[in-house]
Amino acid sequence: MISPDDQSLADFIEAWEDELAKAKKRVFDPDEDEDAVGPLFEPFAGLPDVKALAKAQYSPDTAPANRTSIAFIAEFGCKRILFAGDSHSDVLERRIAPLAAKEGGRLKLDLLKVAHHGSKANTSPKFFSMIDCQRFAFSTDGSREHGHPNLETVARILVNDPGRPKHLYFNYERPNSSMWKSSLLTGKWSYTAHFPMDEKDNGTLIIDL
């Protein structure tokens, strides 16, 4: 288990009753109601400007409930997956640092289930620099007004180890995910975007490691 840590749980005690009172409303990043796209698109074909998005200032998630989210590493048959939950990036970074140090500075992962549906506030550029990973899974149906997965998160993945082939897995085709199918982007940034084979399979995706 790599999240939550003891301090995060202790800090959450005072907010626990308030969070229980809001149990019918899921807690999301408080500052993600702004335009998820904004001006960060290349003029040609209206595609995301990956470099500009990756350079956008990182503002971390401040939701106390998300800070106590469970994240863990699962290993089986020589394969390793990090399920990041809704965790805060600084918690993940601190907890994987000693593991990464044992592997030359970067933690080898066969798959990262990206934190908080791909929120730009939950996975920092520093975190991506600490892992050695080529497969990234995003789990969200995009039904809430938060623009998940955020374009900035995908861009941070693509600029890390540029040119190294990567695989992006989306369990739904929504505006913020389907745009990554563009052959102009996949060719330029050396990745493959994967989606459910059939519309009726939305929400379900088989990932072969």
C-alpha cells in the first residue's frame, strides 16, 4: 500500500464528519470547472498543443478526501501495476521514491491506472519522471463537468520519454479522449490510443500486458 499515509489520515479526522454529511455528492477537485481546453490547441485541425499543455502550471489537488484515497501496487507473474485511485501526487511521489531508488531512480511499471480519472491536479510532471512506464489507463465516463481526462495529464505523459512508444487506454470515447485518436498526434508523439471495441462495451476494456 502506498497511499494514504498516516499523516494524511490524521489530518482528515477533523473533516470526516463534514464529508459524511456530503456522502451523496462525490468529492472532486474544487477548481476544475474552468474550460478544460482553453487556448491550448494547435491552429491546424484544432488538435491539442501537447508541448504547451505539458508546460501548463501544475496546481495540486487540495481535496482532503482525495488525499486519503487508497493506492496500491499489484504484482503478479512478473507484471507490476500501480492503481493510483484518487490520490494526491505528492503522497505517491514520496511513497514510491525509495522503490524507485532501488531500481536506478525510476520505478518500473507495466501499467499505470492514472489517478483521479486523469485529473490534471492529481499527477504531477515530477511523478511521471519517477516511473518507467509505457502503458497508461484512464477510467472515466466523462459524465461530470470536470473535463476528465484532462488534456494536461495526457500531455505530461507524452512529453515524458518523448519518442518512446506508449499506449493510452480509455474505457469510453468522449471528447477529451477521442481526440487522442488523431493520426497526426499518434504519429508525432509515438503512441497508440485504445478504446472499447464496440460501443456497447463502453466502460469495459481488456488490457493485454
